[in-house]
Amino acid sequence: MTAIPTKLEGCFIIEPKVFNDERGYFMESYNEERFEQETGQKVHFVQDNQSYSSKGVLRGLHYQTGEHAQAKLVRVLEGEVLDVAVDVRPRSSTYGEHVAVLLTAENKHQLFVPRGFAHGFIVLSDTASFFYKCDNFYNKESEGGILFNDPELNIDWKLPQESLIISEKDKVLPVFKNARAIW
């Protein structure tokens, strides 16, 4: 695996080493020791989550606060998504900035989203299976979020807003300046 730093400190694109032959392919999708060597991040994942969505589904932007904050390692098993991480660490030099990474079943890239980030994705293919590891358990009382179309963040979700499929809960999230602080 190779870890490519993004413009946001601690956030990495992970490119696995893929071995292709006439049978198909093999890859090691995660190795804790190698991950720490490549990223300098000591992370122990405790929960795996998976979702299946159709084109235009936008999930996010979500985060958890305080002792329940979560780091995530996300990837696509089938289809294509635009994955977005927003730095919500008030003391960070990249506070309020975001990265958007195309994750596909074909490119097999992953995105490491550290604690202190909001996270979301939109499905660009007809359908997508999205898989992610978390280093902390979900806690409802610690959840927070930011409105997907926040004008300050100005995220280009690549699809027209009228075609998006968004949960009622995500439609009423606060804008960035009113979101609950992580730290």
C-alpha cells in the first residue's frame, strides 16, 4: 500500500498494491502495521460499516464529537462515489477546507479520514456499495453534521442539486459556521 498525503493534515489517499492475473486480482485491503508505517497514524479499527445506494444519493456531511470522535478508512466495493472530507478542527491550519476524492471499485483507492473531520459522499454510478472502517463505536449523542451545500465550504458534488437524493435528517443540518465544534 502507498499513502498519498492530501492537502489536509492527517488525511491520506491509500492506494493498495493490486496483483492481477488471468484469475482476477488479489490485494491486501488493510494491514495495521503497514498503515502505521505509511501514514504515521496509529489507528485501531473496531467497527466496519457498509451501505448500498443509487445514483444521486448523498450521505453527509457527518462527524462525531469528543471522546466518540471517529477516524474512518473508506472505500468502494462496487460503483463510483465522490468522497469528501472536511477539516473541522478549529486549531488546524486547514480548518474549513475540504478534499474530494473519486473512489471506485476499479481504482480500489481508499481515503483515510482522521478524527476531527466531517465526512460525506455522493454516488456517481448507477449504484454503489460503500464500505468503511471506524476506530470508535457510533454514539448518537455525539453525532453532528454540516449541510451538504454550505456556501462557505462550496463543495462541488458533480451532480445537479435537483437530482440529489438526501435524507430529511441531512437536509436540515446546520451550516458550517453554526455546526457543533469537534474539539
